Amino acid sequence: MRKTQKSLTYDVIESVAGSQQTYPEESTVVVDGGYLLRRVIWPQHGSYSDVYSTYVTYVQKHHGTNNVVIVFDGYSDAPSTKGMEQNRRAMKLQSQRSCSQMICLLQSIKKDS
């Protein structure tokens, strides 16, 4: 699979939307639920209702519209572009660690000689 280029998608959206600060009337806003999980701070010792209210307040404050769809997407175990990219990054990091360990080992052997 080819490496993804999310920046290209952003460039296309930016060229269409420009620096628009408000949504056109009758717009529907799609929000990534995973993004919300990282952005919204849950109330400590809060009930389900408290957490729900916090999410609703956040979405209303940042999107200012009643037409909001929050999508929690998942990925199957089948190979995907996202999975391939995660594996590529993991291998790159693993490779850097292996090289660092090898250099340290060679320097240690050189000192002992």
C-alpha cells in the first residue's frame, strides 16, 4: 500500500472552504469522535450525564450548529492504509533503536581491544 498524504486532503478542503470562520446555514458538521475523546476533559467523579453534558457543551461551543454528526469509526483486522503506516513508523523506530544499540556495542568492543 502507498503511504498516505493527509496534507493533500487538507489542501483540497482548504482551497474550497478558505479561511471561512462560520459554517453556511443548513450545514452538517462531521466530527471525529476519537478527536473528542482526546480534547474533552471529563469531569472528575462525574456521572454519565455529566460526561454527556460536557461533550455537548464542547461541540456546541466549537461548532455552533445543531447539525453535528459525531463519528466513532473503527478498523477491521484486514490490512488497511492506516495499519500499514503504523507498522512503517514502528519499524523505523525499531530500526533506529537497533542501530543505536549496535553503535554502542561496537564502541564497547573497540574500548575493550
